[in-house]
Amino acid sequence: MKDEAKAKLALASGWLIAFSLRFFTFMSRFVLIFVAAALLLPSLALAKRVAPAEVKPVVHQGVRYIAPNDDGHRAYIEARDVQTNKKLWDLTIFVNRIDPKLEEDVQWVFIKALRVQDGTLIVTPERGKTYRVDLKTRAVT
């Protein structure tokens, strides 16, 4: 009977060891997936676009030209009277085409610099082409 009890005990302990190994493997995979997900989630939150840089206004012949950078769909400038700060006009420089399949805010392009050269306002966006605005005709090229 002692041999039979030893056999049953050996069988039970073998089953317990096999079960423990399977359970440990499952739990270690679960923990690995959980940790990986926890590490990747913050990177998804970082996909948001940072705020655009503040553009230094330019003054030319009593008019202050500013780039508000408050609309991600279009980049525009405003002309304001230096003494009264009254808005004289605004002008769209370019429009951002938004792909609906992608996150919208990471597609926005803003103006990063303004300067006046020979009566022309030079508008530099964050990427790509530089635009020239004829201050007399307000033509954008």
C-alpha cells in the first residue's frame, strides 16, 4: 500500500508541476503583454501636435502684421493699425488640406516667421514653400 500511495503522490505531484509550468507560462505572457501595452500607450498620447510657435509681429509704414496661428485649417495674417490696434484686413496665405484618414491636428502647418523686404511681406511656414505678399495689392505668390 505504501508503494501505491507513493505512486499516487508521484502522479499528483507530476500533474501539479505540469499545471504550474503551464500557468506560469500563461501568466508571464499576460504580464509581458500588459507591460508592453502600458509602455506603448503614452507614446500614442504624444502623437498630438505641439502648440505653434508665437510669431514676432512686423511693423512697416504704420501697420503691424501678425500671424495669429489660431486656425489649423488656414494660415493667415492680419494687418493692424499701430496706433489704434484696429484690424485693417486679414489675408489667407495658404489652406491646409486635411486627410480625413489621419489625425487632423498633426496635419496642421502654421506660419513660423514674418519679415518685410522691399515692400513685400515674406511669410515662412513651418515646412515647405515661402510665400510673398505684395503689401500694396495683397497678392500672394
